[in-house]
Amino acid sequence: MEELKKLLTSDNDSDCTIIIGKKHSGKSTLLIEILDKTDKKQIIYISPKVNTFKKISINILIVDPANFLKNIIHRDLENTLILFDDCKQYISANPNEKNASKIRDFLISSRHKNNTIRFAYHTLEQVNNDFVGLCDSLIFFKMNSNIDRFIKENYLNENVKTCFDSVNSNKSDHYNKEIEI
């Protein structure tokens, strides 16, 4: 787990990771741990559980999805940790949906700005396939999803299935594993 945290919080080039797992598996906890350990100059935590936005320190902004999509996504964010929690509430798996399109464009423009981006979803079916092609890795927690369809739709290799199966066969509900894609 420590190696995973180091990889996730490193200050190298821009990177994007999708975290996927069932409810109460530890996704949000992992996001908070990443938030606590980063050395990025600013942090934005997007969650549908927030009614508006709160600035909890000089460099941490907690914001609801509507405010992020309306006001913040257009800013020139650099060296920023951006955490999207519970994405199914506000990002559709449909790539033509307005919010998904905005975030896809944001992902593309963020690649050259030393941003670290994390998305948290409950199932593979909720993940926007356009995002998978723009991300560097996946982190699997336990879940009930169709991995074969996900691999086929996203042109991923069998190592992704092996990683997924390894996580789902582990006895711990909080076990997770990362794979580069």
C-alpha cells in the first residue's frame, strides 16, 4: 500500500488514474490519504456530497460538481491535485453528455500542466470510456462488474483482467491493486 501511495502522490509529470470499487471499499479514504500526502501547490476535491464549496486551507478547495464545471474547470490549473469523488453522480458514461465532454477536454488540456487527477467510480459500467484512453492507470477495489466487456471496449490487455481477478479473489473488502494501462 505504501508503494501505491508513493506512486499516486509523486510530483512527476501529469497523470490520471481511475479508482473503481464497490461502496465502502475504501476509494474515498484513499482519495483523502492522497490529499493529505500531496505536495501540489493547490488541491481541488470535487464531491456531490458538498452543497457549494469550502476552502479548508490556503490551498485546498472542496467544491460540488456544478461549481467545478461552471466556474473552476475553465481556470488555468497547473501543479494541481484534482480529486473527483463519486463520479457516477455527475459524469455520465455517455461520451456525448455535456459534463463528460467538458471533463474530457479538461483532461486533454491538463496533460501538459503537471496536474494529478483521480476519478472514483463504483463500477466499471459507470466509467466513461473516453477517460480510460486518457488515463495512465486503474486502481481496482472489489466490485461486481463485467471486466471482459470493459477490456474489449477500451482495447486493454489481459493484464487488466488478471489484476481485476486478483483483487476480487482477495478476502479483504478493502484490498486494492493498481495497474498501468
